[in-house]
Amino acid sequence: MEKSKLTRRNLLACTGGLAGLATLPVNAAGTHERLLITRIDLHRVVVPMKPGTTYDPEVAESSRFDLVPKIIMKVHTDAGIIGIGETGRGEDEAGVRRNADYLRGKHAFDLNLNQLDLPSRAGYAAFEMALYDAVGKALGWPVYKLLGGLAQRKVLVGYWTGRKTPNGIRPVIEKTLAGGFTSIKTKCAQGDPVVQVAEVVAKMAPGVKLIVDPNTRYRSYNDFLPVAKDLDRVGNVLVLEDPFDKLDFNGYRELRRQVKAHVALHLGDPRAMVEAIREQACSVFNTGGNPGMADFVGNCYLAQAAGMSVWHGSGNDLGIVDASYLHSCAASPACTLPSDILSFLREDDLIVDPIEIKNSYAIVSDRPGLGVDLDEEAVRRYAVKS
């Protein structure tokens, strides 16, 4: 292939990508019926986080993002195969239904799963994971094979918490240690006692690393630098993510020179990633949350070409989304930092068997499709009206 034509999507195709769909096994479902999509069921649900997981009332009021509805979808096919998906929080339901109507009557094997052509972006990732799930089940392949092949058998994950005080972080540390996790991702804002929180973590759990994510809540590089240097002195911070305006590349470049910890930007657009790489604005990426599975894998190869590691961020999702993240990470050799696979923090993950996490690693399923089954009773229990 000519160098000028070696695009990100071509690279995925060269390394496996969706090539397997062109040569189906003789006995594979879909060789004749071609997985005609007969209907798509949509279920609106709200599943709260477990108590004490989000924000510390001594620091800030909780946004209760966990009470924003999600949509669970079931894509039915004429082969009797059902693909399952899960939207992000607060998706445009009208747009999701428009996409569902558009896909009805289409053949899953005729769709470009790498770049779905839908009338709306609403629920894009959910439709993508449901279709990958259906196609994987038809072929007898786990989704990671459709994404390019297995790069890692297990995926490093971490614990998560919202903004905390030094006292509020203590039960979080206890749960982190009890679960065998090696890192905690914590939120903070300008004025929060995040340095004191890091000191408590260092004392109670010397081997646990912190990922500190202010979500650009610091006004500027100059406001954050003293905090960053104090965190550096504590010595247990693995990554500083998005402390101030993401467009301040000069500030991020200077921050990298001033601290030992990794400096990360949370970016999903590959064009923005290329610009950040060119400006030397970060040393690692959080590139999850915005792209779907195929785009995540492509972004990981982009980061790998620049010699950078990544992790998969999340919106504190349920089990179907986490399964899609796990397959995406499994197909991405550059995904070596602790990813946010966090459905265990919800009251229920809405899947029959939870994702297995052992010694801070999530285990990738070899079952066809996403490898998880929808807990129908739990979906009914957490269903809410539009």
C-alpha cells in the first residue's frame, strides 16, 4: 500500500479490521439470511450509583449524573440473533428512535460497522456495539476479533471516585484495596484539598497510584502549577488529566516540563490528537467516551505511532458499554494505562454475569459477540417512563 494512502481505517483493515466479514464460515449464521434487522426494542432505564461513590458533600453537591436516563437496546434479526447495546446518558431519544427506524429492514452484513451511516448521531455507540454483538454472535467470534484481533488478554482498570475530602477518601481507599485495584481516579476542582487527599492515599495505600482529573476546573496553568508541584512531591500521582483549558497547549507543554507525572488530555477526535502530539502538549491520552469502538481502536494506533499510551475513559456506565470498552481495549496494544470500566459501581450492571476483574485487570471474554447477556428482570426493575 502506498504511504500516501495509509489512512487510519486502512491501517485497521491491514491488521485484521473487519476483513473477516468477507469470508464467512460455511455453517455461519448470516451466510443466507444475512442478518436482516427485523425490529429494535428500546428500554429507558435509570440505575443509581452505589452510595458514597460520587461526590463528597463536604466538597461539593453531587450532580447525580447517575440519575440521567440511559437507553438499553435489543436489535432483533431474522436469524434469531439479538445484539444488545447501551446509550450514553441523556441521549436524544427522538434521534435514537429515528436511527432504529432507519436500521429496520437493513442487513447487518451489508452495513459498514467501522463507520455506520445513520441519520442521527444520537446513540451512535449503542447501535455500533449492538451490531458488532449481533455480527460476532453470527460468526462465532468475540468482538475483539472484528476490531483487529486480540492485543491483550486482560485489561488494566482502576477504581474511581468523585471529589473527596481527606476523610471522604478513606472509605474509597478501603474499597480500592479490598477489590485489589492498583489505582484510583479522582475528580477535583480549584480549591479542593486534592493534595491532602493524595497524602492520605500515600499513607493508607502506598502502592496505589492516583489519576487526578479536574475536568478543566482550574482557571489557568498558573493556578494549577503549585498544586501539581505539591502532588509531585507526594509522589503517588500517575497522571494529571485536563486540569485547565484543553486549548492552552503552551500551558500543557510547560506543565510537562515542571512535573514528573504524566500529563494527559481527554480527546476523542483524531485531528485534535494529532495537533496535541505536534504541540507536545501531553504525554498520554484518555481517548474514550466520545468515539465508538472502531474509532477508539484507530485512536489507539494513532497514539502508538507517536509512542504514547492511552486509557479508555467512561461515563460511569453499565455492563453492556463496559463490555464494549473491554473488547476495544483488548484490541488496542497501546491501551496500557488504567481504564475506566466501572459498572461495578452501579447498583446493578444490567448484565447476568458481571465483568470479571481480578487484581486490577478485567478479563476479556472469548464468547461470541460482546460476551455478556442482558438481565431482562433487572432491565424491567430499573425501567422508567419517557
